[in-house]
Amino acid sequence: MVQDPREPHRQPSVQGSRIDPYVGSYAARTRGMVASEVRALFAVASRPEVVSLAGGMPNVSALPLDDIARIVQQVVSDQGATALQYGSAQGDPVLREHICEVMAEEEIDAASDDVIVTVGSQQALDLVTRVFVDPGDVVLCEAPTYVTAINTFAAFQADIRHVEMDGDGVVPEALEEALERLAAEGRRVKFFYTIPNFQNPAGVTLSAERRTRVLEICQRHGLLVLEDNPYGLLRYDGEPVAPLRAQAPDSVIYLGSFSKTLSPGFRIGWALAPSAVRAKLVLAAESAMLSHSTFNQMVVRRYLTDHAWREQIKDFNEMYRERRDAMLGALDALMPAGTEWTRPDGGFFVWLTLPEGLDSKAMMPRAVNERVAYVPGTGFYASDEGRRSMRLSFCYPTSEQIREGVRRLVGVIEGETELRDTFGGMSPPAAAGDDSPFPDLP
């Protein structure tokens, strides 16, 4: 119907769309909720013909599954009425004592009262951000960093800023410079998020000397450190380095998880925090989900009580060391000139940088066609970085599959290199005000 020109113009109210009728009703914070590069790859990577070097899924088939089944049966038989009931938002007290024993393996002296059990360490990230971050507050992260941490911080409308990292972890001078620059701008920085051991995605470890320097910088600026350590016990070479929390218990919130050293299916992680912060985290957890799964907690606590879990971690380390060596050996033997990669002492990941002019995200269709999957580096930055990089995971495929996956990946890189040499490489990101063409990424 044509509008009468004598009537005032009325802009139609957009309440939704055919795809999502509620699009106009969502909170502003949902703009930061986007699917991660890793999750988007799962559908492809799970196809049996694809060698997946993408997801960081632990190899739970190496667990003593008969023992796990026996423990589950015992919990039901002996403590079923308690295990199937509501629990505490802080977590089972006996399990928290066991968690302190696990942390003691890495020189952390902790009281169980300062531990809060979480739904994996991912919920701990959510709770800490919920408690500390207002919209517009700055969160500092390593560059690159854990993709789902980026999504969590963005969901709470944080301003995510990256700090340079090299083969020895975050660069202290870059951290100092970032804090001074933000202070000059009058910006509020709430915490520095770091994965110091076998970092996800880069695989590097923050050196002992740098840990001391990073803590000194953060303490001088009054900055909280959020230390995420899911891989610390999965070391294959070298000597352990004490966690940041062991050196500065009053200025570090420490996150741990059983997802890598037991099973992600139990969804049991934890946060160790100064007492006042811990109290806030418990209240936030209670409002989010009332209480944890008492059943899962009791299974994990009985596993830690009855099973030789330290020996199980040694078995995991032998298996993962073999797979890491298979990946590094294949990369050494097959990768073309101009390609670089990290050499992790533990954890699950290798960070690979492509030759100049190649784009890991634009290369994905060719990789899928060649039946190999990886995670493009762009997913590990809040900014437009990582286009020449990718994360390769060696934890889930067998050594033979890893070598075949690397072989396929080399073919993909060589094909892209031929295209680069024929038609030119990827264009650099356009500078502000630059109208030069910039290719759309798939």
C-alpha cells in the first residue's frame, strides 16, 4: 500500500526477521556471542575420511574404562541418595581437598576453602568475567589466545587487547607498554589472562624468568592475573616451572581442570582465588546454576581416592609424547621452506605459520577437499590477525593418522603456494581510510 504523502513518515518497527523473529529483542551483549572457529569445524572434522588436526579433544580411550565403570557403580550403590541430590555451589568439600592435592603436584599450597568447583574451567572463566568486567573494561590477553576465552570476554562486552608473545611466552616489555598506554588513555584494565604452560593455541611455555617479571609488572600496576592451567601436568620434556599462583597467591586467580588429565565428560574444573574473590564467585555460580552435579563430583573424588591417578597421568604423557613427536617429525620432514612452527614441551598444540602470502582461512576449502582439518589462526585473536597461522592438534589422532594428516596438509600448502606464485598472495588488511580491495574470507 502506498503511504499518503500528507501523513508524517513512519519508519517501520523492526522486531525480527523470517529467520529469527526475536532479533530485535536480544541484549546488546549477544553481539559478542559468535561461533568459534573450532566449533564450526567439528561437523567437517568428525567425518571419518577427514584427518582432524583441529580439535583439542583428549584421548579418553586411554582411560581405564573398566575402573571408571566400577567407580560409577560404587557411587550409585554406596552413596546414591547423596549423589543424586542437590549440592553446594562451591562444590563437594572432599573433592576440593583432593583438588588441593592435585595442585600440590605443581607447588601450589592451597586451602580447600579457597577452591570453588566449576563446570570445567570454562565456567570459571565465565564467573571471573561476570564478577569483574563491566561493559567497556579492558581485558589483556596473550596474542594469540584461547578462542573460547575471547568469546567469553566479548560476551560480557569487554575491550579485548592483545599482548605480544614469542617462543618464551608473553613479552614483559609489551605488557608494560600496553598497561602504560591504557593508563594514559584513562582505561580500566581488569585482569591479564594467561595460559603459561603449553599455551593454547601456540604451545609455548612462559619462562621462569618472565613469570617473575610479569608478576612484578602486574603487581606494580595493581592488576589481577587470571592464570589458566589445564595442561600443566601434561609435560613431555624439560623441567616443570612453578605456576604464577605459587609465587603470588594474593594477586592470581588460578584455573584448573580434569578435562585433560581425566575426562572432559565429567565437566569438573575449579578456580582457586583469594578468599574475598572466591566468595563472589560462589554467589555468581549459585545464581547461574544453583549447584553442580553432585554425582559427577563424587565419581571424580572416588577416582582420585581409589585410583593411581598420578600413574594414569604418566601413561597419558607417554602417549601424547609419542603423538607430539610424530607431528614434529612429519613437519620436519615434509613442510616446505618458509613454514615455521613451535615445538611444545607438553600440552596438545603446535602453532604453524605459513609462508608469506598464504591465508590459512582462505585455504580451508582446499584442505577440506584434501580431507584434512586444522583451525585457522584468525580464531585466536580478537583483532584481524593470525591469517598466516594455524593451530594443529596432536592429542586425538594416532601417530599414523598425524603423519598422514601432515602429508595432506603439505599438499594443500603447496597448491596454495602455486596459486600465490601465479596470481599473487593475500592482500594486507586495509588501513583506516584505505579503499584498496580486501578479499572476502570464506
